[in-house]
Amino acid sequence: MTDKVNYRRLGDIAVIRIANPPVNALGQAVRAGLQDCMDRAEADDGVRAVLLVGDGRTFIAGADIREFGKPPAEPHLPDLCNRIEASPLLVVASMHGVSLGGGLEVALSAHYRVAQPSARVGLPEVHLGLIPGAGGTQRLPRVVGSGAAVDMITSGRHVGAAEALALGVVDEIREGDPEEEGLVATRALLDKGMERRPVSGLPSPAPLDWDAVYAATLKKGRGQISPAAAVRAIQASTELPFAEGLAEERRIFRELMETDQRQGMIHSFFSERAVSNLPDLRGVEPRAVGHVGVVGGGTMGAGIATAVLLAGLNVVLLEMTPEAADKARNRIAGNLAGALRRGKISQDRYDTLLSDALQTTTEYADLSQADLVIEAVFEDMAVKRDVFSELDRICRPGAVLATNTSYLDINEIAAATSRPADVIGLHFFSPAHIMKLLEVVVAEHTAPDVTATGFALGKALGKISVRAGVCDGFIGNRLLNACRTAADHMVLDGASPWAIDKALTEFGFAMGPFAVSDLAGLDIAWATRKRLAPHRDPRERVGRYPDRLCEAGHFGQKTGRGFYLYEDGMRAGTPNSDVTGFIEAERAELGIVPRDFSPDQIVARYLLAMVNEGAKLLEEGIARRPLDVDVVLVAGYGFPRYRGGPMKWADMTGLSDVLSDIRKLAEGDAWFWKPAPLLEDLVREGRSFEALNG
Ligand code: CAA
């Protein structure tokens, strides 16, 4: 027994309580404690049943992820599960909070499962690049059938208690204290003489068309292998005796444990939690926010207002004219209708959000009581400064004044007010009520409690918030510009935009950069290019072919024509051959003889540009840690989560290889490919980006 697992005897029932805060992860000490307590119960005269229960907020959240990648220590979880199931005593699990991964596997090794109505269960290992490794792929199908097991295990989704009861994952739902309710259920089972019921003894589940299920899962994973690997393990449960199925599961689990995808996903898991854990904000109280003002009701402003409403806060949205205010209200109503359709809100809530929680106005004075105002107007410095000087005039002292600019200098915006300490950037991503990322951009004079308020708002909105400093594009757009430039150079040198998009989606990106440009609107990047043109160094290589498209009035999806052609209402396009003409003309003008690029070369150049720029951001302090860069790219830019982000990719590739590839590219374009000094330092010192994550 250890202090992480307690043993208590109540008559003929032994209560084994797991107490390993915060989430009762099954680290070595917990496994050893559970084993000792099971031994003790079996040796304890007169004990007839064991009740497993979790202390604190949850039953068991799974294996201790921090132990992955280290040498496994005994007792191993699969053996422990078998040992619990094989006990001659009746074993009951009383589940509250979450029972995930190894937590559900322990529960499935018990002979009976009771759950609180609010409990959730699941086998989310695929999101860590793994499959369940302690019998989950063998026991769950025996309980719920092959089809439901494939759904639960390949999606990794959390299943609520009611559904878990309907599927048979839990036997009974009881509301109250988990231990007391577990004891009542165990008592009743003993009284009616309930026999032990080991899941491994249940008949094998019916087979499916496994090759078809495997192929469909592989396709859906967009390059992620663990869900498809899980299908093969579930298949084993239908074809092999239990013990052999377990061995097959173990084999696949071990294989996945050695992959870069497992490393990438676990890096993402911890990084997503680490981004909002900033040492300089410890002990800093955020300002209270109940009323939020939004200035501008276009796609972005309406999306932000929707996100804020869905978080339960009141919104006053300011527009220039009553017509524009009506349009903004309609956009918000449309967004909320989507949430209603997806079952995120009820009809009642939809009605109250629109009638009570949202106010639209054309008067700045209506923002006077807002605790925080988010400006989302046109990307133009003069317009933004006007808005902020009005806000400065009208807002109450202590109100946080935030801009949603994606590129502009927030210090300059803040200087339009008499209170720069209250000014911050809150950079949302479109559609703002759906995209997970929020860049919290801290300007020169931003007060710490204003930064803390930005993070607190992000949390209330269910976002992943990342701290960034002020520069052109902050973290995400600056990296995007760098790799977009690398892509443009490849186009000038011989690759087609469509080949580049294809190589990058095959790498796992949600979309390629040219399809993204079409979605965002080509006019936006055009305006940026024009804005930056006067400041460009003559050595900078800038493709002109996208300007030709814009000059012809083709702005991507919104005009039906960009790098792709979009049929009426279609989101996916077919290559626009006009673009080839523009590219070929430019190559001829520049005397470039086009060369071939393999998909690997395309991906490598794109990522090398990202990594080099990421290292520069770190040097400049725009991003504090490599993991911040990784999370921005994964949560906001479609970088495949299973690869962990660009800086993790660089670490896994090896920084000295990354640097030597960048140096080779610099032989052709010394301006663009100048290696980041930080990268050179790390290679010289034999260190990795991980070493900077703290
Ligand atoms: N191992 C180690 N630490 C864990 C953990 C785990 N399984 N689950 C959560 N934690 C840690 C988090 O890192 C976080 O730590 P910090 O406070 O230091 O940042 C802390 O517990 C609280 O977690 P959250 O901030 O995420 O809290 P939450 O309330 O929002 O969510 C949760 C709780 C739903 C359990 C969520 O943390 C979660 O989904 N955890 C992962 C669950 C999981 O994937 N389990 C399967 C593990 S793999 C497995 O079990 C393999 C096997 O078959 C052998």
C-alpha cells in the first residue's frame, strides 16, 4: 500500500480509494498501491467484495502520461487489470468525473460498474498517438459490440453516463457521494448473491468487414496512424482468444509507443496546458469581466460576439449604422443557429441570448459600462486609432481595451489612448466562435492584470490562449508569412501551387497555403504586400503572380475564382489554369528555368522556413517558449497535431540537420534563408528547442 491508495474495511466490503491528485493518474505508486490493496482484501478474513473509488474530482483519468517514453516500471497496468478481474472477490467500480484510458480499463476489469449521472467515460489514447494498452481493445468490444467499440476507440470521444448505460459500459447510474452510492450498490449485489462477471469471459464480439473499417479509419485520420492501428487491435478481439488478443494489443501499443506521432501528440497535450501557465502571471488577479463590448459586426466581430455570448457573458455590439447593426445581429443569429443545430445550446437559450444578452447599438456611449471592449474593425491604423481614442473617451476607468488586429502595431494603437496599460491584443481566428486559438498580444505598456484578464477571458471562452509580443503578424501570421514566402519562391522556381497544397495536405495540414489564401481572400495579402512594399529590402524576392490575380478582380472563394475555381456555393475548388499563365510569364521575365520539386522537398522547405522564423521569434521574445509557437500552429493554422508543431518537428528531425539544410538553401538565397542565430547557438551547444521549454 502507498499513500496514494487507501484501504478501509466496512463490514464485508473493502473500500479501495485512489488518491493521486489532481486526476488520479495511474502512476507506478498507484498501480503498486492498487495491487497491494487487492492482496490485502483477499487476505482479509470475511471480506466478500471490493469497492474501487476515486478521491477528489474524478475516478481515474488514465495512465500517467508523464511516464510514457521512460522504462516501464512494475506492476504493469495490463497485469494489474487482469489481477483485479481474476480476484475471487466481487469487484465493483464506482465512477465519478472521468474514467479515461487506463481508468476505464481498470473499471472494465471490475465485475460491476456504477456511475454518477455526470460521469464520462472514454478511451482517448488515439489522441496521444496510442491505442488502449491495458485490455481496452479486448474488453470494451466484448461489452458493447465491435461497431460501438470501433466508434469509441477510434474517435477517443468522451461518452456521458446515460449513453454509457445504454451501451452497457456501466451497469447502473446512481446520484450522490460516489463511495456511499458504490457501497449501496455493492451491498445490494452481495445480498442478491451476484456472481463475479469477468468481461474477458464474455463471448467474442461479432466481426466486421475489417479491411473496409481499417481503410475508412486510415483515410479519416489524415495521416494519423493510431486510430487505424486500434481497428486491428479490436479485430483481434473478434478473432483470437482473450489472452492472445491482449498480446496483440500489447504488440501494437508498444510499436506505437516508439513513433514520432506518439511523441508529437503527447507534446501537444502538455503544451496546450502549459501555454497559459505563465510564471509572471502567478498570483496576478484578472479584472472581473461580465459585460463585453465589441466594435464592428463583420464576420470577425460577429464571431467574437457569438463566442462571448456562448460563454454566458453579455455583449453590446457597436456598428456605424442601424443597417450594419442589423446585419451584425443577423450574422450572430446565424452563428447561434449553428450552435443550436449542433446541439450546443437549447432553443430557450438561443432565444434568451439574442433577446437579453445581446444588444446592438450605433452609440459609443452604450459601451460606457463594458468591462472589456474588443475592437474588430477594418485593418487600418488610422481607423483603429480613431476607435481607440473614442473608447478612451467613453469607457469607464479600469475597462480593458482590446484590439483584434492581426498585424498592426498595438503600441501605436495604445498610444491613441491616455491609458496604454489597459490596452492589449486579443487576436481571434475566423470563425471566432469555433476556432480554438486566441493570441493574447502583450504590448509595451500592458499591465499584468490586463494580460491575466486576456487569459481569463480566453479560458471562459474555451480557447487555447497563447502569449505573444508585438511584431508584424505576432506569432502565427509571422510564421505563416515566412512559409508562404517559401511557397511562393518554390512556385517561381518550378512547383505549382496545387502540387504544394497537395504535398502539405498529405503531410497532414488541414489545408494547403494556396487554398487557405483563397478562403481568407487574396485581397488581404495583396493589401499587406502593398503596405510592406516601401519598407522592403531590395534583396527580398517577392512573387508578383498573386498580384496579377487580384488586379483581374479575383480574390479567391468570395469571387469564385482564385488559385482554384469555385462552382456556385462549393467550398472545394479545381485548379485555376489562368494562374499557370501568370506564373510562366513571371518566370520568363526573371529568366528562371523551372525545376522539379518532390513532395518531400516541398514539405521540408515549407517547414524549414517556419522553424527558422520561429527561432527568430524566440530570440526577439515575441514567443516565450518553442511550445508557444507549436501550439499556435497546431491550434490556429491546421498544423497536424500528431506532429506536435514545427519546433517539435525540428527537434525530432534533429537541429543540426535542420540547420545544415537551411545553410544549403542560403547558398541560393542568402537574404531569405539567413539562419536564426538562436538555431546556430542551439546546434553549437548540442541542445534542442525542448531545452528552452522549461
Ligand atoms: N497523466 C498525467 N497527468 C495528467 C493526466 C494523465 N493521464 N491527465 C491530466 N493530467 C494533468 C494535466 O497535465 C494537468 O496538469 P497541470 O495542472 O500540471 O497542467 C492536470 O492533470 C489537470 O488536467 P487538465 O488541466 O486537463 O484538467 P481538466 O479538468 O480540464 O481535464 C481531464 C481533466 C479530462 C482528465 C484531461 O486532463 C484529460 O483529458 N487527460 C488525459 C486523459 C487521457 O488521455 N487518458 C488516457 C491516458 S493513456 C492510457 O491510459 C494508456 C493506457 O491504456 C495504458
